Amino acid sequence: MSVVDLLIDSLPLLLKGALMTVWISVLGVVFALLLGLLVAILALSKVRVLEWLSSLYVSFFRGTPLLVQLFIIYFGFANVIRFTPFQSIVIGLTLHFGAYISESFRGAILSISKGQWEASASLGLKQSDTFVHVILPQAWRRAIPSIWNSLIDVVKASSLASVVTVEELTSIADQISSASAVVLPILLEAALIYWALTTLLDIVQRYLERRYRYAD
Amino acid sequence: MVKPNLIIGKLTRSQFIRLLMLASGSAVVLAACGSNSSDTSSDSPTASTGQPLTVGTEGTYPPFSFRDLQSNELTGYDIDIATEVAKRLGRPIELVPTQWKSMLASLDARRFDFVANQVSVTPEREQQYAFSQPYTVSGAVILVSQDNPKNIQSANDLKGKVVGTTQGSNFAEAAQEAGAEVKYYQGIAQVLTDLQQNRVDAALNDRLYVLSELKEANYRVKSVGEPFTRETTAFAFRKDNTELRDQVNQALDEIKQDGTLANISNKWFGEDVSR
């Protein structure tokens, strides 16, 4: 079989793996965003215990390798809670990138000037309404570029699912390249699929940035 | 004057509770998502008849365990034998593709019932795991690139050389005993790719792999010298699961006696490698 034939023949199988990658990534992205926002709010809560907990969380999950975290989630907890392979990778991605994203949110929220709070207060807005309707929309807009860095990382890091026995794009590519002894072309093919997936995220980012341009 | 970072205190209680519910709702969704994943290893060591026999295997190690690119199914020598054993036990088989790096840890964590992946029987492993009777007899051979710049001809020549092998494989130990510096790779394909570019001086791998695969693949590498270890491979079980191990041994006895095992071996290697 020529390399070109192999690349074509292997495409359906790779795309099946890519579907799993997409599924993992979508859940990872959504949960990491939610967790990141929650942790950012806790970090800014002025409640000492919550601040302390959130900084411990960020310090640990940003400061240790995702691979090690995955091993701990998948094997370390096996006798306590048996996460399925799929759950393990989604939890791992959520905890790991939630830490990065919480810092992006925190920075963006802090970057909104105090005057906004004061102006809202003078108009009689409650602080919670000020946060949800005034501060957060502006912070979100400022946080988009750095959050999208993390989201693209989520897609790429989903390849680590292969070490906890999830069959996704990278592990399928491994299987095809070892069965066919054609390594580099298959890996390049897989890389192009990853690129296509992250390009979709790029497009969403451009769209959001255009949409929020009115605020300039 | 209002502090901008006084947020939680100013979220109303109901808003805070809604946030928490959002988070816990997410966790429930996650739990639901995973429920159909391949986590079916039986918790009880004596799984009853009819439950699937779950088997850990790499799926990246031809011809023992690999994905057939025509049928898209996992197949190979080890998988054929495990499938036949499951048939004799009257149980369906479920293959769990697992990287070698996490294979034994997955076995420990009860992610599957046993490993069918050319696991070599070593004294160290026998302390940790229960092995079936062997179904392969083989040994490690040395591979070098076609031009063999370091002129390696036997195990004695490996001293001080860089030898590539896969993570956690027992070939690494053999290489270290020969005095070589070991470089680890994810899979044999990466080892051979680097070997043909002379980034490592030699590689160690199974004689059977070399027999069956190397001539088909177009790596510019060759084997030198005689096999310098005698190795047997067997299915690996948890120590607390000797009951299943004994059942599997009986099934292996059966397929040895009625010639099925020899047939499987001939199909993949053109000779009986099971004894």
C-alpha cells in the first residue's frame, strides 16, 4: 500500500478518534470555563478561607504536570472512586485548565476600574448586580485572548487521554502508525486534524472579539 | 466607597447557590457521560460465567496486538489466543487498549481482568503478579541500522552504547545489564525510526517481532547476532485473582492439546513459537 493510499484509508478511523477528541475537548472547555470563573470569584471573595483554598488549588493544579494529575485521578483514586477513563481525562483537563482560566478571569476582573463599581453604586445597583451586569461582561471581553490560549491547550492536551486508555486521535494515530510502520505521515495527518479543530476555536475567538468591539 | 474585589459577600445568597448548583450539575453531566465508557473490569475476582472477560492489550504491537487496517479490528497473536481462551470459558471478550506504560498499573487498579501483551515472565514480576502458563518462547535480539556505524555484532558490543527501547519493557533491563545507556520511547515504531537515523546505536526487541514484522516494514535496520536471552511470555493476572488464572490455564491446556494454539502460532509466525 502506498503512503498516500494509507493516508486516505486511515482517515475514517482517525476521524472517529477525532470525534472522541472533540467530545473530550468540548466537555473540558465548558467545565474548565465554569470552574475557572467560580475559582476566580472565590479568590476575590475577601473570605479568607475561600481565598486560601482557591490559591492552594491554583498553585497545585497549575504547578504539577497534567500527566501526573491524570495518573493520580485514574489510578490513585481507583480504590476510592472508580472514574472511567473518559471521566478521568475530562476531570483532569477541567482541574488543570480551570486553574489557568481562573487566573485569567481574576486578572481581568481586577483590571476593571474601581470607578465602575462606584458609578454603579451611585445609580443604586446592588453589588451583585454590578458584578453580573457591569463588571463581568467587560472582564470577559478582556479575558478572551488569554482564556482562548488555555482552551486551545485543552484540545491539544486531550491527547493525554491515550495514557488512560481512551481511544482518541493520538492513540488511534499510534495504532495506525505501528500497524503500518508508516510513522511520520500518519502523525502529520493527525496533526492536521488537531490544527483544524483548534482553528475552529480561533474562529470563535475572532467572532467574539468582533462582537464585543462595540465596547471600544 | 466600595471595594471592587468584594464580590462573594455581595452576591446574593440565591445567586451563590445558583452558581454552586451549576457546578454540581456539571458534575452530574460528567458522571452520566462516563457511564458508557469501557470500565467493565469485574470487581469481584471470581466473575461469573457470561460476564465479559476484560483484557488489557496495547493495540500498537504487531503482530501480537495491533489494529488491522482493513477490518479496523484489534487483532494479533496474543489477541487470537485470549479470544480462544474466552471462548473456551464461555465468556465474551472485551479488549481494553492500554499503553504499555500504564498496563500493569491498570491491572492493579482492576481496569481489566488480565494482560495479553507478550508480558515476559520475570522473577520480579512473579512477585507482583500471577502468571498463566507460558504461550510464547522467545528472546531479545539486537537491531542496528543498515550501516551499523558502531559495528555492533553481539551483546558484548553494547557496553557504553546508546540502546533504544520502549518504556517499561524488560528489554531495557537486558540492555542495562549489557552495560548500555538506555533511551526510552513510546513504541517500537519510534525506536526504529530513530535507529535508522542513527540517533541510537542499537535497539532491543523480541525475536518474534523481528521475524514477522521487520521484513514487511521498510525500516533500514537489521538484526545481528543470536538471541541473547530466553524469555517466556504469559498472561498476567492480579495475585488475588488466581481462580481466574487457573481457569485460563485449563483453557490453555485444552488449546495446546487440540492443536489450536499451534495453528494460531503458525498463522502469525509460520512456526510453533508456543513451546
